[in-house]
Amino acid sequence: MQTLGVSVKLQRRTEQQRNISSGTGAKAVTFPSAFYSTPSITITATNMATGDFFELSSVSRTGFTITFKASGGSIVDRNFDYQAVGHGKEIT
């Protein structure tokens, strides 16, 4: 009997960008290179007003979408930084 094995090691990787303006709609952010699997996303928002919040959606290996809203739910333009931490890099 013969066996075959594989050991895969993916290097930890971080992508980050600073001082992005969200605009007055949903802001799609695309990573320079896709991760091997969905990364963890950290958002640091600036120029927020009391009651403002943000929603992250469509988080994937290739990017995410962020929408900033005022306490009443209307979309507002805010600045933010992001850091995405994951593994691997897709080579095209």
C-alpha cells in the first residue's frame, strides 16, 4: 500500500489602506490581490458624529462593501481606514 500526503502552509498576510472617503453610497473596496480565504476586517472610522454607524457587507476573499449611516439611517460620507488579515495570495 502506498500513501500520498500534502502539507500546505500559507503565509499570514495583511492589506491596509488609510483615509478612504466612503462617499454618499455603499463603498466597494477591492484588495490588491485576493486572499486564499475570507480575511478578518478591521475598520477605523474618523469624522463620525454621535449616533453614526457602519455596515459591512459582501466580505469576501477579494474585498468588501461598507456603508456609513447617520443615527436616522440616512447614508453619510465618512472617512475610514481598513486592515484585512488573512492567509495566502491569489496569483493570476
